[in-house]
Amino acid sequence: MSGFDVRIADAARTRGLAIAGSLALSVFLLAGIFLTRGGGSEPDTAIEAVRPELSVSLADTIGANDGQIGRTPVTNIFSDDTIFAAACIACPASVESVAATVPSGGTLAGVLGNAGAGAGDVSRAIASLDGIFDVRYLRAGQNLTVYLGTPRLIDTRADGPQLEGFSFRPDLDRSITVSRARDGNYYARETVAEFDSEIVRAEGAITTSLYVDSLAAGATDRIVVELAGILAYAVDFQRSIRAGDRFDVVFERYLDADGEVVRTGDILYAVYAGRGEPLEYFRFETEDGQVAYYNSEGESAQRLLMMTPINGARLSSHFGMRRHPVLGYSRNHYGTDFAAPRGTPIYAAGYGVVERANRFGSFGNFIRIRHSNGFATHYAHLNGFARGITAGARVQQGQVIGYVGTTGRSTGPHLHYEVEHNGTRVNPMSLDLPTGRTLEDDERDAFFAERDRIIAIRDGARPAAEIGDVPPARIVQAGESSGAQ
């Protein structure tokens, strides 16, 4: 025999081919890693050459899954491609969504950390929001969707879930998405929905209440509250509202692609016709940017003081002589009592300075506010004070200053309200108070032109109870920024 063994030669040849194949595969993998980490000039192109359909960014994936509730798998687009995985060290094996809510006193960093994201990822992701959203304005109760990726075994740098991004809606028409890119940076993107607007008209007669009947006519909660604020200077909602009174309000609203009302805009026109002359007001903005409501002659609807500093209350005791419910004998009652459930908000009747906000004898928790023109108002038997209401604080008309209670000498929850003028207590229900701003001569022509324009809009507005037949909402990208690696 020659000593040549065919089986041994075949085995050697097989081992040589295996070694050569392993070396070739190693070179290929190392080249992919080198390109991903910045060694090549066009790493994205190399990746897309392998699987072009996988070049979609995670931001698109997040946008498609925004709003999912709970911990839900989002996608597993990388797990079936070994070559792509080798070329994309930062890509996760899978992504899941976690629904989160900002607690009272919570922060965005705390929410992301509690969801499972690492501190380093969190700080870089939040930094990408600069110029798009100020995290100081993130409110309690805000819902977020957090996206976490499961690291690949080949990525030995990862020691836990990788923050792939998060998304939230700070407003009905704004959506903000933060996503991790292949280079490891985080990028923030804001989109704004351009809803279609229309001017509508809600009118009708009082059968139950202004609130109930306005809603039935197509107004919203916000519109009814603003309407009450416009009328509050001239209408006593505890005594003046009667069945058969008529109301008319013209306002702007915005609808989504399904024709649903997503929010409302400004009230342009409001009328309340009860006893006496109808109250008719038009919205007008002066050149210095002040917005107010004026009657058809240009006189402001606003007064120095609101007629009633509380909504939804029942007038339970009038100004004047009465039999005291606790003391049992007749004496002058120098205020007006409004019965309401404990905790009902109480408003500052006018602009002014708080002179005292503390416990005051039989009045219980008590507030005194000094106004202009020699007026002062008193609020007694409060359950508590609103935040910031202390002696020396300045308050705006209509600002919440406290809440209905039954402290002091009281038989039940109510507001005792007094008005003082030049040291003498007067009946707040019969005051002829000075108006707010008076338009100058050079402003009146502009107001009359706006008044006539609003009247034309009112006459052509469709009923607010009708909804639909509007084009779909349009989405625009408002901005994009990135954070440091």
C-alpha cells in the first residue's frame, strides 16, 4: 500500500473547509459590527442592503402602537434575521409597551425609571425634549406609553431593559414621541392635528336649568361655564333664572375625522333674555390684546364685582332683619347666605388684595378682600382656603379663594357673603356697580365693525346640536430635536 488513506484525506479536507467557512463568517460578522459602531461611512446603507424592509425607524413603530394599555408586545421584527442582528448591535430582540401615569408630585424621570428604564437612557431621552416640551409642565394624571426593548445576547453591554422610547399627548391636538435611533441617540418629534373648525349656535328656552338646557342645545360643559361667567355680572343665577327664559350662544368648535367634537374655542356672542331687557354681548379684542365682552353699544359686560361669587348654590337667607337660626332671636343679617354642598368652590367677586384669611370668631374660616372704589367683600364659614390665599395675596376676579363649609356659628354648609362700601355693609343683590373697561372713541369704530361681523356669522351658523359632514383632521409635524449620546 502507498500509505494514502482516502478516508483520512476526506476528513482533513472537511476540517479545512469548516475552518475556512468559520473564518469567513467571523470576518463578515466583525465587518458588520465595525460598520454599526461607526467604523464605516454608511452603516445604514449596509444594513438596508441586507433587509431593506427593516430600515423603518422605531419612531414609526411607536406611532403605530401609541395608546396601547398594559405591558404589550409591540413587534419582533429583528428575531428572524441572524445577519441583520449581527449588523445591528443596538437593535432589541423585541419591544414591549408599558402604560404609565404620572402620579401627583411625580416626574417624567421617575415614571420612566419605574417602568424599568435605566438612569442613563432616561436622562438622554429626556434631554431630547429640549425645544419641544418643557417637562416642568408635565401634569399629574398624564398618561404615557413607554417602550422597552429586550437586549440581544450578543450585546454584552446591556444589563437590563433598554429604553426604546415613549410617547404621550400633552394636549388633545398634540402628540410627542421620543425614540431611540440606530446610533444610540434619542430623537423627539411633535405632531399636531389640525382639526376642522366651525362656528355653531346653541339656542333655546329654559325648562330645567341653564346648564341642562344649554347642553341639550349642543353646548359643552366648558361653553356653559364660560357663558355663566359672561352673565355673572348681571344675572343672579339663584333667583333670576326662570322657566321660559331664552338663551343664545355662538361659539367655535373643532371636530375630528369622525365628526366628534374634540374641543371648543371662543364664545363670540351670547344673549340671555329673562326679566327686563335682554342681555346681549359680543366678544371684542382691543389692539393691546385685552379680550372682553361688550353690549351692542360698546359697554363692558364686566362689573367691579360679580353678583354672586358661587355657582350652583341656593339663596338660603337674604340681607336684612331675620330670626337667627342659632341664637333664636331677630337681628340684622348683614350679608347673603348661599346653601351649597361642602367643598363647593367660592370665587373672588372682584380684583383685589386679601386682607385676612384665617379663623375669625363666629364666622369660622373667613376671608376679607379689599377692592377699588371703597369696596370690600367678606366670605365666611369656609371649609378651607384655596392654595396661595393668605393676607397680602392679590386675587383675580373669578379666582377660587376657598370652599363651602360650616365652620363657626353655622347650622349647615353654606357661604355667608357680605359687601362693604366705604365702611358700611350693603345688600350685594341690589348694588348698581360700575362697569369694567370703557372703549375709547378710536376703539368704538373697530368694535362696531366686529359686532356687525359677528351678527352675520350668527345668522349663518348651523345649530350646535348638528354634528358631522366635516373633512378629516389633518396631521402636521411641528418639530423634531435630539439629545446627546
